[in-house]
Amino acid sequence: MGSFSIWHWLIVLLIVVMVFGTKKLKNMGSDLGGAVKGFKDGMKEGSTTAEEKSAAPAQVATNATAEKTTIDVEAKQKS
């Protein structure tokens, strides 16, 4: 009574196909696949930019010490 058998799932699948149609289900599947692919690409892109950002300050610090440049900064108080 608590779990569904294979026949229950087949009936649910049949009803879903009858309501939405195979063409709409195919489009929904390809849209979902494209969204997952875009998410994965975004995660890969995010990790490479994080690595580049962590490497960039180290290069700036070595360049600043090599050139011995001074950066003047004016501090502002909160009002």
C-alpha cells in the first residue's frame, strides 16, 4: 500500500503522455538537458575565473615590489 508497483508508474506515464503529448515532452526534455549543460559550463567557467583571480593578486604584488611603486589612497569616513 505504501509503494507503487510498475503498473502504477506505467499508468501515470500513460496519463502524462496523453495530457502533454510526445512532442511537448520531447521539447521539455531537450530544454532541461540544455539547462543542465549550461549550468555545468557555468560552474566550470566560475572555477577557472576563481583560479585566475587568486593568481592575479600574487602577480600584482610581485610586480609592485619589483617596481617599488607607491599607491596613494584617500580614506573617507562614513557619515
